[in-house]
Amino acid sequence: MNDFLPFLGICIALLVIILLVVAFSQRCDRCGSLSFGFSANKGFNKALAEAYRVCKVCGHQKVTGTVAADGAVLWFAGGRGHVDSEGQYTHVAGAVDGGGGDSGGGGE
């Protein structure tokens, strides 16, 4: 048991460092929100064929995917989804969702 506590402390410290690196490297370009890398809404513009991650703090849109004419979304990180005619996003089962964040509407 005495050897377990230092090991647990090292693991927790490494996890905190990894989370800080991800948060800092994926922060919002406009407001610097560190939560942007972990939690962002999705937005879409079918006319421009762009899919966005939208900052929950300032509303900044970062292009992170494309939208086809039929509503198919391909995220640059490798995920897939679909936008229906009402602008609601649905995740494709079995695909890794590279868009990040919550499924939130978007619009044209």
C-alpha cells in the first residue's frame, strides 16, 4: 500500500499535465477559452459547405469540416455525421465524431 500512493500521485500528475496541454493547444482562437477543446457546439453552413466548432463562451466559429449537398458532414479529424433540413446534427453510428463538443444546431 505504501508503494501505491506515490504511483497514484504520479499518474494523477501526468493526467493533469496531459489535460492542460490539450486545453492550451485547443483553446479558442478569439477568447482563449480552455474549454473549447473539450466542449464546443457544432454549426453548419450548407451554402459554403462548411462545418464549424462554435465556442460556447464567445461564439467564434472554427472551420473543422465540410458539408456535402446532401447534408453529409465530414470532420477533418475523421468523424462523420449528417445535417438534416432543419439544421440538426446526427452522429453516424460507428464513426468517431471528430467535430468535438455537443450536438447543437447550426444554420445557414
